[in-house]
Amino acid sequence: MKYALVTGGSRGIGKAICLQLAEAGYPIIINYVSNKDAALKTKQMIEEKGGTAELLPFDVADGKAVDDAIMSWSEAHPDDYIALLINNAGIRMDTMMVFMQNEQWNDVINTNLNGFFYITRRLLKDMLTKRFGRIINIVSLSGIKGLPGQTNYSAAKAAIIGATKALAQEVGARKVTVNAVAPGFITTDMTKDLDEADLKSLIPMGRFGKPEEVAALVGFLASEEAAYITGEVISINGGLYT
Ligand code: NAP
């Protein structure tokens, strides 16, 4: 069986992606770091719609925890493999660089960028051997345009965009596609401290995006129909930046 693993699948955009891919028929592996209640809620919603899901908690920023989790999953699933990987787990810790502490730089790089590396390298081998895989990295407008107050986050997301393009060329011959999705402002816990009323005046569509809208794009990139799209960064930002 081909499984879909969504990092940070307990809440926000990741949760919507879990539901979207479950609807496409994939059994879902919901990763999270600490919020078990939210992860269980996502699992329940998938099951209520007739899908299947399991929880796989680990900190994407901890290379050993990633290795251990994937090893124990593989031992429990000898006939299955993870064909779809959605690198969605992410954090932001905004401050102007002049005030930025080592911890704020390192935590954001470790979770967003190193997390992508630790998990992706572990799952590549099966995708290459089975000659099918989809890797979709959730990046950000911040990694394309750069946003003040987010040098750490912009750097991490821009680095993932570079890695997406490089990896796509490494694995294309084995029918593994690697793409990035770059949202603008999406209504989730991550953006709840932002002044939506103020910011939406900057957005041509006049509103924040919904997690389900990002999930629909991810669902397309994960599908058979998207087999010839690879190494791309697709923006979804209501026209905020093109
Ligand atoms: P969110 O609502 O804050 O949810 C974050 C998710 O990531 C949660 O499931 C959380 O798990 C998980 N997570 C955080 N750190 C983790 C770690 N070290 N290991 C494993 N899981 C971890 O965020 P969101 O808005 O849905 O964002 C999802 C992705 O989209 C992120 O990569 C973000 O950078 C990107 N993005 C968001 C926006 C936006 O406007 N919202 C815009 C552009 C890009 P717990 O529930 O256990 O904490």
C-alpha cells in the first residue's frame, strides 16, 4: 500500500492536506510534535469520511527521532511504503535581525529546513526503488520575496526552494516529483497574531486564504495528472506577489 505522510498534520494547512489526501484514497500518517488532541481530531475527521489514518509523533528537527520513527513505522508495515511526503511542519519566530537571538535563528532553521532534510532523505530510497513518489514542500511567499522581521524564516524557506529544484533533478528519472507550494497569508494558528483586517487591504483578492485552498493544490500535485510537473514553486497568495 502507498501511504501519505504529512508532517505537522495535526493543525492548520497540514490538517487540511491530510483530509484532502485521505479523500484521494491514501491511508494517512499524521505527524505532529506535541498536540496529540489536535492530531486525534484530524484522525477522527478522516475516519468519519471513510478514510484511514494513524498518528506518528516526532520532532522533525531531531534527526534521531525522525530515523527512529520511520524505522518503527517500516517494521510495522513490511509490505507498505510512504509514496507521498508532504513537508509541512513549520514554525515562525519573527523579529528584526538586529534583535535576533541565536535560538530564534537556529530553531526556525532546524524545524523548517533541517526537518525537511531529515525526513526526506529517509523516505527517498523506497520511492526510488518503487519508481513512484511525490514530495511536496510547503514553503512561503516569505522565501520568495523575503519579508522584514523574518530573515530566519525567509532563509529557511528559500533554502528549501533551492533544495526542491536540485532534488527534482536527482530523482526525476525514477518518476519521483519534487515541488514546492508557497502560500501567502492563510488563516491558521500561525497567523492568528496578525492583523487580518489591516493586511487584507494589501491582497488583491481582499482576504486571507483558507487551508483547504492550499490542500486542493497539494492534492493536484500529488495526483497522477501532475506526473510531468517537477522542480516547480507554485504560489497561492491571492495575487499578493507574483
Ligand atoms: P500551524 O497552524 O502553526 O501548524 C503547525 C503544524 O506544524 C502543527 O501541526 C505542529 O504540530 C507542527 N509542527 C511544528 N513544529 C514541529 C516539529 N518540530 N515537528 C513536527 N511537527 C511540528 O501552521 P500552518 O499555518 O498550518 O503552517 C503549515 C506550513 O505552512 C508551515 O510550514 C508554514 O511555514 C507554512 N506557511 C503558512 C502560512 C500561513 O499563512 N499560515 C503561509 C506560508 C507558509 P503540533 O500541533 O504538535 O504543535
